[in-house]
Amino acid sequence: MTRRTAPVALAAVALLGPLLLAGCTAGGGGSPAPATASPAPTAGADDPAATADVPGAAEARAAGTPVTSGDATLAVLAPAGAPTADPADDDAVLLAVAVPADDPDAGLVTVATLAPPEGGTIDVLDDLSAVVRGPDGAVLAGLTAPLLDDPAGRTVRVRPGADGAVTWLAESAAGSGAAGGTVTATFAATAVLDATWRDLADEGGRSLAVEPADWARRGSLAAEEAVWSALVAAEPEADAQNVRDQLTCHLIGAPDKATWNLEPWRPDVGLLETIAALCNPS
């Protein structure tokens, strides 16, 4: 088992990555990672969301709407009506859920409860993106952080449940007239479109050319976890920390490159030095 990059460290490095990787242009685009919206807060122990009366996984599976990407299915139970799931690139779907009318006596309103397959979990990461895992712990899909299209600046709270489900809750408009809106997130089972080994003996050894799915180029922690999980499952030779650091480096600083070229023969110098070497430490 290789050691893993801590999500907190990855999020911090993401702030520096685009500056350090401005010159990483080999093989394609090399443009810096796009800016992302501030993540929605989780529900802490003293937060009203922690004690809100919300459905659990079993209720969501029984009464919710199935939303499928590839071989992965979520059950989504939404008080304001069934969610929509519009097809996006690379078998991803754009999940959209209406926010219910405000309850004037509540600080938060339940938007949706999302349940994984029976026996699985939805693991919320530090940026509030999430990975959907099966009963064996394997990553089935990624889910980007929920965003609310609200000019008043309301945010979405994310409440993980002990039963493996998660619930999205929106802040009340509190009489501001900004009630309603739609919460959206991308749900995607495919993180890698292609991974091909090439022999680059003149450079030092074999190179794994990885073509990530479109949603996986957008910089979430769920994307990094889903891409890595898919690579290790398909190409066990790649399962080394120096390779994962190269992957993280490309995700942070060169998301639009045609392929992310990962090379096990390069030294394990840590993530920061990998970034400083433009993903190609020697």
C-alpha cells in the first residue's frame, strides 16, 4: 500500500500550482487550473444542519429518483420534486435539484438526500466534492461539490450521514426574497478515457499517457481520487507515490494537456519538488 497525498495538503498546493506550472507545456495545453467557487461548508456538531430532520439512505433508496452514470447509480430524494440529470461529456451527468420554499422557522432547508448503492458510502472530501464507493470500498464515481445559483450568496451545507448517505441543505433566505434556486453538481463514473504505456528509453523508461475525462480535469479532490483509483486498478505498475505526485501535479497545473504523462522511473521527491520540476523530477 503506498502512502497517499493528504487532501488538505493538496488543497493548499493547489493555490501555488498554477504559478509554478506556467511553463509546463510539453504535450499540449498546459493552462492553469480554472478558478472554482468557494466550497460549501459541512454541518458541524453545533450547526443546525447536524440536528436537522432529514431522510436517511434507506428512505432515499425507497422513494428517491435513481440517477445513473456508467455503472454507478445514486438514489436522490428531493422534497421540491424529482431531480434532473442531463447528460454531459464522457458519461457524466449534471445533477440539478430545486431548492424548496423557505420555512420561516428554520435556518436551513433540506434540498436533497443522496444515497449510494446498498452497502456503499458517499465519502465527502475537504473541498466538499465526494467519491461514491461500493461495498468493497472501491471508487464507483465522483461527485463535484454542490453549488447554488443564488445571487444573494447563500451556500449549500453538506451533511454526511452515518448510513453512508449525504444530505444537501440550503441556507434560509430569511425574508430576503432570495428563496428558491437550483443546486447542481456533476456525477460521473468515468474518470479516465485512456491510459497507454509508451517506451521512452531515450528519456529514461516507460511513460503512461493518461487521458482524463472532461469533468476530471476541473481540479476537485474527487477527480484526483477517481483518476488515481482507475489507474491503479487498470495499471498496477503505476501504484507508487511518485506517480501519484506527478498525477496531482498535472491536475493542479496542466489540466488541459492532451495527456498527462506519468513515469514510474522518476525519483520520489515529494509533491512540492515534483511541482517545482514541472511534473518531471529527475
